[in-house]
Amino acid sequence: MPKLVVVDHPLVQHKLALMRRKETPTAEFRQLVKEIALLLGYEICRDLPLEEVEVETPLERTTVRMLSGKKLCLVSVLRAGNGLLEGMLDLIPSARVGHIGLYRDPETLQPVEYYYKVPSDIAERQVILVDPMLATANSAVAAVHKVKASGATDIKYACLLAAPEGVEKFQAAHPDVPIFTAALDRALNDHGYIMPGLGDAGDRIYGTR
Ligand code: PRP
Ligand code: URA
């Protein structure tokens, strides 16, 4: 079964509620995206493998556990993905970063690609793809196809809000990629916006409308 994780931690839900309010100003919205990304990242990284290593504390030698296994690569879907990226990088500062430039054509709701750059060793890394909104899922499905074409096999997808229609389409296209979201909203409206949603994520992060 494809995995859908709704991160219902009280702090996540509180921050998301503040972000949904239309009067929340740009600076506060941007700060909240960053904070929520950190909390989502914490949940996404829950199953990272650990290995035992020896360290010397100021008092004695002991065995501790540290991260092992594959290194991480965060991939941001421009431009709104960069809001989430910032918070996740605070949590995992040594992660490599890729960017996929996509915008959604307002008429067709199909993604238009304008940029693509990912680390050359992405095939050896665990990929966390970040984009705040999973609406029709056309952008997310295309973004995952791109990283798979570059060799990535171990991929997780993180967003703030998902629509049921988007989840269904995404899971049909990429059943191997778990979705982590802060909320599963009611439905899409006639323009492909998530309801009740939070509006246009890119515009709200960057104050462009
Ligand atoms: C938004 C969002 C997703 C996409 C989701 O980006 O950040 O990438 O829409 O919609 P979908 O699931 O229907 O494809 P947008 O196209 O507005 O571009 P922007 O990030 O540059 O504002
Ligand atoms: N993109 C957004 O930014 N918001 C939506 O509700 C849908 C797509």
C-alpha cells in the first residue's frame, strides 16, 4: 500500500492554522513555512538508519548511535518549494540540494519545466522532494519522474497541504514514494486550488500578489 503520513503534531497544526489565515503577513507566513518544514523533516527522518560508534566523552569511552547509510538530497520544486527547503536545511545542514523549476499553466494545470539541476550522485542518495502544495499532483508526478530519470530510487515527498484527488493521482503514478503532509484537505476547486487551502503558496511566501 502506498504510504500517506499526515503529520498531526499539535505544533504543526497550530502553525498551519496561522498560515491558512488570509491576513497572515508575508514575513510571518515565510517564517511559519520554515518552522513547519523543520517539524515535517523531523518526522520524515524518523526511520533513518543508525550505526554504533565509539566516542570519548570528557569522562570515559562509550558507544553511541549516529546516522549511517545513504546520504540525503533535498530537491525543491521551485519556487514555493524553497520555503520548505530552508527549514529542512536547518535540520539537515549537510544535505545536498537539487532544484526543479516548474510552474503550473493556469489554463491546462499542466506543469511547465524551466530548470533542472540535481547532484550528480543522486542515485546513491535518499531524496526528499519538497513542494508545499499537492493539488492536481501534475507538478509532483512530473518532479518525481525527473529525479527517477536521474537515477534516484529512494524518494520521499513532503508537502504542507494535499488534496484527495492529488494523493490518488500521485500514488497511482508513484506507489513507491511515501507522501508526508501537514494536512489532507477537502477537495480541489474548479481552478485546481486546494480547498480550504491557504491560497497560492508561492505568492504567499514571496508576496507576489
Ligand atoms: C504550485 C505549488 C506546486 C503546484 C501544485 O506551484 O508550489 O508546485 O502549484 O499544483 P499541482 O499539484 O496542481 O501541480 P506554482 O505552479 O504556482 O508555481 P510557483 O511555485 O512558482 O508559484
Ligand atoms: N498551488 C498553490 O499554490 N495552491 C493551491 O491551492 C494549488 C496549487
